[in-house]
Amino acid sequence: MTRRDAMQYLISSGVVFGLRIGDVPAEPPVRRMPVRITCFIRYQIDPFQRDEFKKYAENWGRIIPRCGGHLVGYFLPDEGTNDVAWGLIGFDSLAAYEAYRARLKSDPEGRENLSMAQTKRFILREERSFLEVVDGTFNIPSTFTRCTDGDETSRPSR
């Protein structure tokens, strides 16, 4: 999967900003910070240490929200390229990202997680891109419907 394919999938599926598409959630909505910028982190990983990267990512699941980031998620390679993983973290602004980075540097568990990655060397390369959504293009549900007669059409949903 290329970077473009991954971003297209994440944006079109509503994953990028952790928003739900469709019906009202069963649980009351959780107060979320407004996400205006998403940090896309592309990792080239050692495919033979996939499980180590998974532990690293799972650790961020506790650390990132505590330090002020809106963790969208970490994604491991499944099919196709076996050495590219992704991490997506949302922020209100670049200033909020900088404040998060400062908190992260002073977080003992965050420092420990980074040290573990450096020691085990399962991350071969890391790239960060900061992206913002284009108004009018995000969170648009599919208009594809399957008719009862099996005919596939694209029409506005009700």
C-alpha cells in the first residue's frame, strides 16, 4: 500500500480524525478536542520485529493522550508492503503539537518507550507530515447503495 493509498483509505473511512460516520453512537459522545492538524508518521520498520513495533505502538496508546495528543491510531502492515507502518495523531494547532512534544519529553513512560525503540532498532526510518483537511471534502458518507433487485447504483442516501 502506498502512502497515497493509505491516506486515501484513512480519510475516506473517517478514521483520520476519529469521527464516526452514520448513525448516532450508542454511548454518549466523548468530549474531543478540535482536530485541525493531523501528524502522519510513516515508519519503515524491520519486518522481522513487527511484534516489537506493535508493543511500541500499544504503549503510545496510553502515553499520547496523557500528553495532549488525540491518538487516531497506529497501523501495522497487513498485506502488501511488510515494512511500512503508520501513526496518526491529531492536534488543534502546531502550537498544541509543540506543547505536546515538550510534555512527551518529560514523560517517564514516553522516554522509556523511545529508548526501547532505539535499543531494539525495529524502526529503520521515520517521516512526519502535518496535514489539514480540505473543507467540504472530509466525512462525506458513501452514496452507494445496493438495490433489493441486486442492481448496484450510486444515488443520494436518505
